[in-house]
Amino acid sequence: MEIGYVVVAAVLAVALVGSAFGKLTRSRQVVDSLTGVGVPLKLFPALAACEIAGAAGLVVGIWWPPLGIAGAIGVVLYFVLAVGQHLRKKDFKGMPPAGTLLVLAVVALVLRLVSL
């Protein structure tokens, strides 16, 4: 299970950093997707910070499991809210990326918990 966590955590961390980069650089695709569901531009830095913190927690959690658990819980909550916002606005095109990252975050959490 430990190897599984390392793989999932690494993949998820890379995706989170990429997503944060898109928010910080105001990528057209990211701006269109998020503003389309009602997220104001002023929240982009805070959302990016949450993603970077989650990625860091997942990676450090490879060596310190409690931080991996905390990081995974944070990422799960982040993407539950993201999926909820897409559902609330009936934005089904934006659902697959957020839903996929939510599933990866849940898998990371479960793998970190069972490998204690």
C-alpha cells in the first residue's frame, strides 16, 4: 500500500501544482472555467495556495503519514466543494477534471490510512 500511496500522491501533487499554476498565471481556460461557475478572480491566489499546500502535504506525507492524511483530507474537501460548485451551476463540462481529482484525493487518503 505504501508504494500505491507514493504513486497516487505524486500524480495528484503534480496535478495540483499544475492547477495552481494555471490559476496564478490566469490561464484563459482556467479563468473561463472558474469564472463561469461564479468564482471571482480575487479568489484565484487563495485557491492556488490551497492546492500548493495540499500538494506539499501529500508529498511530505510520504515520510510523515499524519501530514499526508491531513493533506489528503484538505484536498478531498477542496474538490468536494469544487464538484459541488460545478453541479450547482450545472457546468457538466467542468465536472470531469474536478471529479477525477476528487477520486484521486480519496484514493490517496484511503491508501495513506491503510498503510499506517
